[in-house]
Amino acid sequence: MNRPSLWEALRGVVRRDLLLAMRRRSDVAMSVFFLVIVASLFPLGVGPEPAVLRTIGAGVLWVAALLACLLSLGRVFTADYLDGVLEQMVLIAQPLPVLVVGKVFAHWIVSGLPVVLLSPLLGLQFGLDGEALGVLVLSLLLGTPTLSMIGAIGAALVLGVRGSGLLVALLVLPLYVPVLIFGAGAVTSSMAGMGGEANLSLLGACLVLSLFFSPWATAAALRIALE
Amino acid sequence: MNWSKYSAPLAFYPLAGKMIPWFSVVAALAIAVGLYIGLLVAPTDATQHDSYRIIFVHVPAAWMSMFLYVVMAIWAGIGMGLNARLSFMMAQAIAPTGAMFTFIALVTGCMWGKPTWGTYWVWDARLTSELILLFQYAGVMLLRTSIDDLRRADRASGVLALVGVVNIPIIYFSVQWWNTLHQGASVSMTAAPKMAAIMLTAMLLMTFGFWMYSIAVILARVRCVILERESQPAWSNPSAAPEVAEAR
Amino acid sequence: MYWGSVSEFLAMGGYGLYVWTSFIITALGITWEVLALWRRRAAALADSHGILRSTE
């Protein structure tokens, strides 16, 4: 029997997870809906002053995106953990970190990409204009994969633990701080006329760093959970 | 002398017991002398007046909080690399002391900030990273208590501690960067005046005292952890089965 | 000795509130930790079923 190559294994995992997600479309819709609601609550709480909304807009959207990602973290591994698929993944010959990358990528397509695509619309609600909107989309495009990568570590650590939903938030949120600072900072500095490039490249650095470390940490956490 | 035999928790237990009084005495002496010099002998500071004396507890607490986190992560890493149970117990014993020093550093930082900066809280790099550090300590301890299986709890919180080590410096630099963008902050946070030798002496003595105190407390706590774990019923902890204990 | 009188020492040049709060909170933290450990040790010893007889 031919062993599938790494690339094939990766593609297989992504395709399978996307298919599963497509069968449960309401899950996907829920995190998008959550993002829209959270983003709409802020103007109601802070007041409709356009100047205020413009200044808090980037931060609010970033925090909302971060929370939406957090809410969907439970879906990365839980179903596979419960029906035993995860155990098979640990046992097969393909390196576990590669499979983790596949699962996280699928998670990002389902929960991160919709956030990126929706963000210009929400940005308009907060009175962000032309360039700032572009930087917002770009920062989310670079930042949300990082959130998914880091979140996967937390999701793997709390597999099968009681109260895991709240626990994963407590574990992962401190790790999200740099991404939040750089992401929201990119938009604010571009609005201040300083350009968002510096922050965006730091976001890119975070993404590379998390792509490098997180699959290994996640794989270690999965092995610990399945022992 | 064969040191490796002390990697067995029950063999380490009496050794730790013998070390605790020494570290406690040294800690008490260093802290007493440090307090004497810092509060009674050292002159007042030209710019910060007497509020600067807060640094004699604040800076040592902040240093210990970060140092202990790294030490905790190292013990967890050794535990995972060598599959050593005592290392995980050390990591478990360090976390509460580290969290306490983090808390003290935060509160005394606020107490120092009010007279110096005019406000209890400023989102500067040091305070923010210290706050996140407190969250990370809380996360490590919460994860441990949420997992019933000891072996898994050790390893999972170890992974989290190691990930956190990468996070703290990134947060420090990101907040610093963030603050240089927001030039509005009116207080200069980098004003570190040259310290007189006597002040430095007091601060270093206090740091040394806190360090020795941490060792004493952590050894005492690791003894508790050993007792708690080894005396669990045999079905949950095969290494502490009664016949093993009696055979020694 | 830097201070002239006890009241001067307690006033800390007008910063007494902040300085003494800091030192007292630190002292409370350390006391609390030591007491908590004391109790934990007593509880652990009570539950240890004499596991230490052979080692100490």
C-alpha cells in the first residue's frame, strides 16, 4: 500500500474537516452572527458619536474577532476526540504536527475567513474609511490565522476536561494579547497617518512564529490528552 | 554521594526538610538587614522623595515573579524530557509563590504609581506584562486543578507554562511599541535615575531575601505535594502502593 | 540613621500611606502564604497514613 505524501495527508485533513463543517452550517453561521451582534452592541453602549466610534472601532472589531475565534475553538478537536478519530490520527504514520496544521487551517477557513470578509462591512458601521478599512482587512487576514494557531494549543490542552469552554478562554486570552495589540494598532496608526506597515509586519512575524511553534505544542498537548 | 537517588520524591522529602530551616534563616536575615538599610539608613530620593522606598519590595517581587515563572517552566520541561515526577512536583510547588509575588508586584506598583505618575494604573509595558503574567500563573494553576488525572495535569500545565515563557517577552515589547505610538501618555516611564549605592544595596539584599524565602517556601510546599501524592490510594497511584512503602 | 523621630519615620515625607500600604501588603502576602502552607502540611500529614515512617 502506498503511503500518502505529507501534502496529500494535509489536503485530506483539510477537505474532511471542511466537508464536516459544511454539513453543520449553523455552527459556522453562529460565530459570524456573534461577531456582528457584538460589534453592533458597542455603538449602542458607547453612544452614536462618530468621532468616538472611529477611535474605538478598530479595537472593538479586533476584540470581537478574537472572541468569535475563541467561541469556535471547541470545534477544532472535540468531535474527533469523542468519536475516536483523533486517536487514529495520533497513531498513523503521518507526523501529527502536519495533521494539526490541516485541522487548524480548516478551522480558520470556517471561522476566521468569514470574519475577515465581513470586517469591511462592520468597519463602515464604525465610520472607518478607505485606507483604514483596507488595513483592517489586511490585519485580520494576517492575525486571525495566528489566533487559530494559538487557540489550537489551548483547545488541545483542555480536551475532555470539565468546564473546558471557560477554561480555554482563560488559558488562551493572555496569549492573544500581542496579536490584539499589533492588529488594532495597525488600524489606529494608519488612521493617525503613520501607516500600518510596521504593525502589519509584526503581525506577519507573529504568524510565522505561531506557524512554527504552535503545531508542535498542539501535537504535544494532543498526545498528553490521549495518553 | 549519589545525587540521583534524590530524584525519587520520598527520598527527596527528608533532604528538603533539612534545607528549609537554613534557607528560612538566611531569608529572614537578608530581609531584616535589607529593611533596616532601606527604611532607616538610606536617604530620601531627590526626585521621588520617600515614595521611592516602595521599590524595596516592588522590584524584588517583580523580579521574583518573572524568575519563578521561568524556573517553573524549566522544571516542567525537565519533567517532560526526563519523565521525572519530582520535577513536575517542583513546578506545581512554584506556581502559587510566583503568583503571590506577581500580585504583590502589581499592588505595590499601583502604590508607587499614584504618587509618582499621579494615577494608580498606567498601561505601560512593565505593568501590563506583569498583569498578563498573573493571568498566566492563574491559567497554569487552573488547568492543573481542572484535570483529575495527575500525569496528564502535570504535562498539560507544563506545556502551557512553556508556551507562556515565549509570550511574556513578546507582550513586553509589543506594549512598549504600542506606547511609543500613543505618544499622549504624559508621564515619562523610562526615567530611571541613577541609584545611590546604599539604595542598590538595600534592594539587592531584599531581592536575595525574597529569593531565599521562595526556596524555603517552595521546598515546604513540595513536601506537602509529595505527601499528598504518595499517600493516595494505590489504585490511583501505583508507585505509592503500601507494600512499596513498607519495603523501604 | 536617616530619620529624626518616629513620627517622621511613619510619615515618610508625606508618602506614608503609599509606602506603608505596600510594605504591609507584602508582609500580609508572605504571612498568608506561610500560614496556608502550615495548614496544608497538617492536612497532608493527617491523610498520609504513616507513609513517612520508613523514610524519616
